[in-house]
Amino acid sequence: MPKLDRSWLWDGTSHHIQAELSGDHLYMELDGKPVEFSVVKGPIGSFFLRQGDRILTGYAAATAEAIWVQLDGRTYVFEPEKPPRAGSGPGGPTGGDVLSPMTGTVRKVFAESGQAVAAGAPLLVVEAMKMEYTVTAPGEGRVAELLCSVGQPVDLGQLLVRFEAAPATADQ
Amino acid sequence: MSREFHRLLIANRGEIAVRLIRAARELGLETIAVHSDADRAALHVLEADRAIGIGPAPAAESYLSIPAVLEAARASGAEAIHPGYGFLSENAEFAQAVIDAGLIWVGPPPEAMRLLGDKLGAKALAAKLGIPTVSGDDSERDRMDRSAEPLDAKKADAALITKAKGVGFPLLLKAVAGGGGKGMRRVDHEKDLPEAIRSARREGHAAFGDSRLLVERFVSPAHHVEIQVFADAHGHVIHLGERECSIQRRHQKIVEESPSPTIEPAVREVMADAAVTLVRAAGYRSAGTCEFLLDESGRFYFLEVNTRLQVEHPVTEMVTGMDLARMQMVEATGKDLSRGQSVVEWRGHAIECRLYAEDPERGFLPSSGPVLMFKAPEGPGVRVDSGIMAGWHVGVHYDPILAKIIVHDYSRERAVARMQRALAETVLLGLTTNLPFLQAVVRHPEFMAGRTPIDFLDTHLANWHAHESPPGTDVLALAAMAEWERLGMIGNGRGPAAGVGGQYSADDDPSSPWRQLGAFRLGQKGR
């Protein structure tokens, strides 16, 4: 009997789902309340859910990285809640680390490892399909480590710069 | 003198290549596709009769490589080449090389491409024919000193002011190196010029390292309206009406329609006449488009000619019932269009939305990923030109256009409702697209009212966000089903756990043969 008990991220917020499939009945618990659907599975990727005489047709497909759902013309993407990254802690990724905003190629690099930068300072330029995107410093701080070079192909989300934010001033 | 051909090579990819293959197939032609390494299993390759690899993924090494395409033509015995849009379609050198190789070029003569493809040359020809053009001046392009405080600043500014006065007010100062509105200033009065020039130079230099400016007459509120023309080798030129393409983002068109909701019939006549006169004077053949800026008092100004078939040609096809790609292929054999303008009729209204692999919530950054599912809208008056299918991986090497969704109905109001329906039915899972943004455009009251000037997106949807309500039970239930399907835990014949979780059929009826078959599934491979 397929069961699910996990959390997914949608738009930064966590959604916990507890669900169980028995025959063609889907049982879920949401905010402590039980919910039940009868399910008819259509051609791959499409599902018909029925609650009483209410029928929904939706489309959904999952990969290891994301679950895509489209219902009534609206699209939702869920990502698994990331477990703490291996190597987190001293020397590991810190908040403010700069990830590539898209898959493309690094065209220009303006900063060096160890360089202090102001908030919003241009760090590098990534290009894809003739569009250039300037990646800027997320705050005042220091480029702890530059992890890419001109001409290097990069993926969406790839770590480009290890960044250390400047310590907050004593009186906030 | 006619010259028949039977083997056509399509020097393009994606949705336009598929669309051209369809036209060729209807004419009984054998089709040859070319593809980069990344496109080995692309839809246009699968649809063609034959396919030849022409190089690695980067366009410069494949689709833009004249030697590679010509070699593919030679090796395949192609007799004609259609270049599609983009890539080499407006490259007169390529057109000439095709002709020199003894093949038929499905497009205008190289001389006409050269003359009209040069913006300044085309404007000069238009002016000579008495067609109004957008006045402007870009003499600063030749200035070498691009620093914010040039040595001869006074002299440069004085020259620019003189040029600006010649262009007339209101005008726009634009950074020569510019984009995204940086280094751009609107100036309504002569007295505001000096300060506007200084400030635009500073901004242009800060953004692009280049303080040079050009001047352009400001037309507002403006609409981008273009006329589709078609010419044969016998001097006959017809027009197929106009398209309104004012829904643009950084000069990238997103939604187009025909007819224009803005243009008056009398203005249409004059504009169409100007377009026909212009291309005839250039010795044009095949399909072409003349672009104009139209202001709301009905004055129009010539911008440029596109010497090729355009992305948005389907809206013209829907309202005229004519097939432009097929016409191009027939015209290329030297056929005579002498029945002329009288055969063109217009009916109803058509709208096109371009589905892009872009994330509208993150500055329209290109997106990439696998097409897990693609369900195109169908039904009356809906046409979809797409280059993708489920299982395809959308990469970053090429134009992000995935598909064009086109609708036609008897009135604009009905066409808008039909587009809203079509977009609501469109399903694409696996990568981010601009689908929600398109929905926002066609549902916007100003769009529905037909008020679509060229700054429509900047004015009404500049800070658009999807504002989706958080996913409810329904959505989470679907997510759960998808996850179970991925893990092979529900009975779809795939995976080791096929049959677990119960039996599923599209038919709930207990006497349905699907239930009686039990876990038996036809044609499903185990994973």
C-alpha cells in the first residue's frame, strides 16, 4: 500500500503531506483533518480525482529533483526539503553564497578571491542564449572564494562564489 | 520560366522547421532536416524524411555555419533550401552561396535582401518614395571617445543638440551601446536638452562604459504594426494585411494579433500601399514584412523590412486562410501570382501567444529542463506550432521559443475568450515557462479592450508576480500521485511494483474489459 509522509517546499514554504493509497482510494491528512479522494489514473501524467460528485482533472509529473503539478491552468513546482548539506558548518556553504541564476557560460568576472565588495557590486556575468545576467554581491562583505572562471559553463544553482557577509554592526 | 524541385532542405530547427516540413509534405516534397549534435532526436528531425548532422550544439558551429549547411545540401542532393527565420534567413551571402551552388533559394533575391536588410538603406529608399520614416540621428556612433567626460565634450554636445533639433520634439536620447532603458531620456523641450544629454551620457557610461548617444523622434503612444507582403518573380506584389505586435518585452514579441485593434481602415490602405510600393521598388520576391510605428492619431512611420518569413506569420494565415510557407515554396519555382490582390480576403480575428522557456518571476531568465509532459490545447479555432514533445530536453543553446499557440474566431472578443481557454488547457511540466505571464496578459482588461500600445507590458505588468494561493489539498493529492508514479508504486505496468496499490483504468465500470485483464498491460516496457 503506497504511503507518503514527507515535506515539500513550494515557493519557499514547507508543505507536509501524509497520504496513503488503498485500491483506488487516496487518504490524506491535512492539518489533522482526514481527506479522501477516489482516484482514476488516466494516460501517463494525468489523474482524475473524485470527491463526491466533484471531479478534478490534473496533470502531474515527478523527477528526483522536483514535482510539477498543473491544475485548472495553474502550475505548481515542489522541491524536496533539502537535508542539511554534507560539509555544512565551518567551511561549508553559508547563507549568501552566490549560486548561478541560470544554466549558461561565465563571460566576465569582476572580483577576485579575498576581495571586499559592497552590497550589489557586480561580481560576474553569466550568459545564455544571447542574454547576459549580471550576478551581484548579496550584501556587503567579502568574496571568500571565487569558484568559476571566464569561459566556464555553469548550471542553474551551481555555486559560483563563496561569500562572507560583513558582520552586522554592534548596535542594530 | 519555371523550375520545379522535389527535395527541400530546411536550414533551421524547432517549431519553424516542423511547420515548414508540414508545408513541404503537403506539396509532395521530400524533406531534409539538418541538426546539431544536441538536436539528434529533436522533433524536426523525426518529422523529416531525411536528416543530416551539421555540427556541435553551438549555433555558430552548426545552424549558422554556411559551409556545413551547403555540404549537407550537397550530400543529400537537396534542390532547394528554405532558411526559416533567424539563423541564416537574412544573410544575403548565404542566399547567394545557395544560388551559386545551383540550388533554389526559397526567399527574396540576395540583392533585395542586401538593399532592404540595411536599415539605413531601406529608410533612404522609403524616404525617396515619400514614405514617412522615424526620424533620428546616430552620427555619434562614429565618435571614438566614449568616456563619461570626453575631451571634446562641448563640441560633441553642441553637435548632438543641432542634430536633435533637426529630429524634432519630443525625442528620445538613447545610449548607442544600450539596452533595458539605461541611458535613455525623453526630452520634450529644447531647453531640457543639455542636462538630459549630460545625464544620459553619465548613465550610459556607468552601465555600458560608453557615453555615446543617438537621437530618435519619440512616437507615442505607439503601436508596432507590420504589413505582410508577398511578391513573385513577375513584378506582382500583394499584401495580406497587418499584424499588431505591440506586446513586447525588450523588443522581444510575446503576443501578436491580426487585424490590429488600433488601425483605421483608411490608414491600413495607405500603410499597405506603402509596403507594397517599397518592396516592389527593391525587386522583392517571396514573403516579407514591413514594420511601422503607428501613433494614435493615425500617423505611421516606417521602421524596417524583414526579408523573411516571420515568427508570427500564423495569425495572418488564420485570417486569410492562406499558407505563407507553401506559397513561398511554390513561388520559388517561378510561379506567377497574376491573380493578385483580389484573391486575398480577410475573415475574423486571430491572436498568437509565444510560449517561451523563461521564468517571468526571475527577470525572464532562460529556463531549461526535461519536458515531462506537454499537452497542447485543441478544439475549434486552435492551432499550435510547436517544436517540442514529451521526453525532449530543452537546453540553452538556442532561441527559447517552445511553441506558438494561435487562435482564430469571428470577432476579437471571441478570439480573446478562445485564447484564454486555450492557455488554460495548455499543460507543460518539467521546466518553467512564461505560461502564467501569457495568461495574465490575455486576461488584462486593457488587452481585452484592445488597448495595446508598445509600452503595454511596462505599464501594466512591470512588477507582475503570479500571486498563486498556496497549494491546497487537490494539488498535494496530485503531487502524491506523481511521486508514486515516479517510484513505480502504482499500477501502470511500469516498474517492479506494477499492480501494487490497486488496479487503475480510465473507466470505473466494474464490467470494463480493462478490469478483467487484471495486471496485463499492452505495450508497456518495464523500467
